[in-house]
Amino acid sequence: MGEEKTVVALRRCMTYDEPTVQEAVDDLFALCGGIENIVKPGQRVLVKLNLLMKRTPDRATTTHPAVARAIVRAIQNAGATAILADSPGGPFTRGMLAGVYEACGIRAVAEETGCVLNDNFSTTTRFFEEGYAARHLDLLGVLDHVDAVITVGKLKTHGLTTMTGCVKNLYGLVPGTTKVEYHARYQDVTLFSNMLLDICECVRPCFAILDAVEGMEGEGPSGGRPRTIGALIGSRNAHAADAVGAALIGLALEQVTTLEAAMKRRLLPEYEIAGDAIGSMILADFDIPMKHKRASWVRLVNKLPQAMRPRPVFTHKLCDGCGTCVRACPAKAIAMDDRHKPQVDVRRCIRCYCCQELCPKTDVEVRRNPVFAWLK
């Protein structure tokens, strides 16, 4: 007999109506063996949300509070304690995090459910001997005080990894501006993707949920457009959950750099979909810039002359000179001009697109050579 396949639960969910989402989330756990076999009574469970920045839920940039609320309820019904956590882009400080919790609707979830909002700003160091790219990981200190982790991703396009989901979401376990250091250290997209896999292997989330009710297409993960996908995905394996998410938006596994790396490291198991059939839910016209990109293609692009490479361009249409892009740039390639508008030195740019990801005004575009634009 062959090895048993990993279950990926898929539920159609077209709205963030609270009862509808709760039923769908409960079904995800049930289809994957029951929450009683995933979360134990008395455990402290860290629910790692995607809280990239101060954005209201309708912008489809962050995990929707209805999904967070439903997961918290499920954990509480299992007799465990839920702790909501993330380290958004920028400094990891009490004031900044309080603003993100408020804007993203997560503080209201805590007030309604009685769950815990993480306010531990310490750092823990994990030594991970099996790491492919990173054997020394600086992560959120709250990890030392929990028994299990559930990663809750948001299905969006991403300028560096093509797609962000449950595995990329775990990058938010790296505290504050340490993420900037990691971008500088792991500049090659394959190395960066493997570092993300090392975090996942080190933390070993007990469950992964992908919020794909409303996703983001175009210039994600923050500058794109909301798009109804109409699904919630759950699995005990974060890579398998991401694989189904990729299929929903018309991507092959090799087109997502984290999934390509997972396949090479044999971390993506054989899986089967339970729940709703995926066929009628696939969006073949989902707008994904550089849709045919693979990690090997990106390496080729990085060998091209600077003038031919994709690069961030500041349009200055909405820019208010806040300086977020300057502070976020790992390569220190961005500076303010005499008009207090950002300019990028493309000779120093490492194409991590942190400036685009964290710009509060979505004022950064990725400008591509006409050949790459044709490949969109």
C-alpha cells in the first residue's frame, strides 16, 4: 500500500459573513481529522496572522478579522488559548503594533472573543541544524511561550516569490527590522525562499489556513487589487495548502518560488483535496505580473545589465514623503531628493521590492523591460 496522502481541505466561501466563515473554518479542521487531533486542551496556540501593515480589511492586504475570529472560536472550543501575533513591516514596537491591530480589525476580535493579542516584543534565537539556508534564526520571543502554531496566510501575488500564502506568512515571525537584514543576507530569490522554508521547518506549524475569500491580484502583496476568489483552504501541511492556493489562481507549482524549493527539498507531500471540488473555482485570468517567472528565470534576469532588469519606480502621484521606503530598503538604495521625494539607485537595488510592499500609499510600481511585460 502507498503512503497516505496529506489532506487539503477546500471550502467555497464567497463572503466574510461571520456564520458562513465559522462553518467553513470548522469544516477545514473536521476534514483534516478534527481540531481535537490538532489542538489539545490547555495548550497555548499562536495564531500567526498576516498583518502586513495598517490596512482596513476591505483592502485584502491582511488576514480578514472574520477568519481570525472563526479560528479563535475553534481553538477556544477545543479548550485551548489563542494568541494572535505578527510582526508587520517596519519597527516592531508597541505603538506601531497597536495601530496595526486596530486598523486591521484584530483588536475587535480580541475584545469579542477574549483571546490574547501578543504584546511580547522580545526575540528568541533558534538554532536549526537542518536548515538549508539559515541555521540561526532570530524569531519572535512569544514562540518560547506557546505549545503550537497555526499559520493563517492571505492569498496574494508577490513581486519576489510570485505568490504569498501560508509559508511566506511565517516570515512575519522574524521581528521588525531584522527582516530588512534577512533580505540583505538572502538576496538570491532561491536562497530567500529556502530561508522561508527553514523557518517553516523550524517552527513546524500544526495547521495552515489560507484566507482566499478575497485575495489580491496585480502588484501584490500590498499594491494590487482585491479580487474575489471565494475559498478557504486548510491543511496540516503549509506547503500543500499553498499548492492548492496556487492552483486556484492558475499558477503551476514551479512558478511559486517557495513551492519550487519545497519540491526540490521533498517537503511538499502528495496530497488530496477534500471538501469542494477545485475545478470550477480556478481563476485562469487572475492577474499575476511575471506569471511565467521561475526561480531560475529570476537568476537569469539578475545577470542582465541593470537597465534591462525589472526595477521599482516611484510615481510620486500619491507620495507624502513619509520615508517608509527609505527605512525599509535593505540595500540602502533609496534616498529622498531635495523635494523630499524618494529616488532609487538601481545600481544598488537588490530587487526585494520591500519598498513596494510597505509603501502606505501604494506609490511604487515595478517597471519591467518590454520583453518581461510581454511575459506578464
